[in-house]
Amino acid sequence: MSINELGNELKEMYNNSENKERVVNIHLFGIIWGEIILKNNYTSKEIINASGLKKSYITELNKGIKLSNRVIVK
């Protein structure tokens, strides 16, 4: 999956969530796609830029990616 595809997926998850759950969905995105992000050496900054979201969400995406090594997704 390319950075642009990941950016589009993140933007879609963000836009389709309720206001109170938007940051949670950024974390969830990082958990779901963390393995691919890490495998391809993509950065949170690249993905956030591709998504068009605020740069302040880079930290939130990093949290989700770090959790991806510890969470089992069913």
C-alpha cells in the first residue's frame, strides 16, 4: 500500500467518525496499518501530509503505530 493510499484511508476513517472519536480513529488506523507502515519505513509525517489532516495528529498516529506491536486485531 502506498503512502497516498494510506493517507486516503486515514482521511476516510477520520471523516467518518464522530467528533469525539476522531483521535481514537487515528490511533486505530495506526494499530491496523502499523505493520505495513513499519515494514515500508513510512513516517507518520508522510501519511498525515498525504491525508491532509493537521500536523498535530502526527503524534497521535505515532501512538497508534507503537500500539500495533502490542495489540492483536481480530
